Amino acid sequence: MRDKVTVPAIKARKHGTKITMVTAYDAPMAHIVDQAGIDMILVGDSVATTVLGRPDTLSATIEIMIHHSAAVAQDQPRALIVTDMPWLSYHVSIEDTIRNAGRLVREGKAEAIKLEGGRKRLPMIEALLAAEIPVMGHLGLTPQSVHSMGGYKVQGKDLQAAQELLDDARALAEAGVFALVLEGIPDVLAQIITQEIAIPTIGIGAGPRCDGQVLVFHDVLGLTTNHLPKFVRQYAQLAEIATRALQQYSADVQAGTFPTDSETYHTHTEVARTLKS
Ligand code: KIV
Ligand code: NA
């Protein structure tokens, strides 16, 4: 058994081997991810779309995140558990932010939290770190900003936007964030950020030069039949496998070939005889 993955261990991987992260939202998913030797499990607010069928992540609440984080933690994975702070749980006040993050740690058994945004989130990030809650940053295409971005669009494409992103990344790293997700930005920008900051970058749609990669469980395993962005590589088509399996089950029930004798409980012959009489 390899050692439990910790926040300092992830930080120390900056100049080491690539870091892997996959989302999970319940105990069996966490078990599958952990068995694969993935370094970090992200209990993403993507639970709102992948599991709850909602159109975006804005409806994720702290209660929902606690519920799914606790389910993941139940499996006691070796992987580090990072849980997303949902929209509005870290925007209102510092006090509210610490209470919400504290609930993710205490009730959701999160070992670190992730939140979206750059320099404007610094007061909240500093307060969380002062409260001993490790923070992972998330810059670029930040899905909680869907309305202000005007949709899910690649970020940091022009010089000014790229410079802003680089400055945000530097500020988060200097504040003490232990790792930084870079989502939906050009490869060269991700490469420069990765070179310029002392903490690991974890890319999703940010090219191959990041210190690690993250993907959503449902995307990487083909559990969604929705359109997928081009940065997703599907390593399995689990939805198709599951549908075919259930078609077979349905056919067996119709044909009377399920359940068989060995799949059935039996009673003593006398009991059966007496019941019938
Ligand atoms: O919620 C999520 O799944 C995420 C990843 C896409 C980074 O934040
Ligand atoms: Na998220």
C-alpha cells in the first residue's frame, strides 16, 4: 500500500512526476478512482451537471457538496480529497467563507477545498489558509462565471487577458495556495504559468505542459451521452456497456431465464406442501 496522499506531498511534486486528478461524487466512484492510483479525488461542483442533471454548476449548494464529499470520504481513499466550494459559499463575507469551508472539512471530510477566481478572492483565500484549510485555486474558464463570461469559452486568448491570468496565478501561488487548476486556456499560457509559479498546475483543456491533469469521471469513462469538449479523451464507453447489460437483463426477465434455480431461495418441502394445502 502506498502512503496517503497529502497536501505537502502534492506541493512537492512540482518538479516530480505528473499529478493525476479525477472527480468522484460517491463511495463506489471514489473506490474506482482510488484503485486506479489517481493522486487526488475532486468532489467537483460539476456534481450539479453530471449527477443532478442541471444545466450548470450554479445550483450546487454547500449542503449538496457536503453530502457528496462525505460519501467519497466514506471509502477512506488513499487519494487526497479536494472538495469544491460552490458558488456564493465564498463570495459573501470572510466569516461565511470560513464557516462554509469548515463544514466541508468537518462534515464532508474534505482534506482541501478548491475555489474559483484570482486576485479578487485573495482576502477569502488568506482567511482560509489562516484557519488551516488548504486551498486549491482554479483560473481560466471558471464555470461559476458562466454568465459573466457569456458561455463556456476559452479564456486568456488576448495579451491583456493572458497577462491578467498570469498575475492572478502569481498572486494565488504567493498567497499559499497548494496547487492551481488551469481550465480552458491556450497551451502556451498554461506553459508560462507553470514555469512562473512554484506550485503545481493541474490542467483541464490547458495543454500538456501543466504539472498534472484533471478530468471529470463521467467524461473520461463515457457515462455521459452529451457533447464533450475536445480536451476530453474517453477511455471507456461505460454508458453503452451499462445499456447493453440492462437490455440483456430485460430480455432474460421476459424470456423467463432470470432468475434461475441457483439465483432463488428455497424453503423446506414440508413448509411448501403445507402452504399449498
Ligand atoms: O467541478 C469540476 O469538475 C471541476 C473540474 C472540471 C476542474 O472543477
Ligand atoms: Na468545479
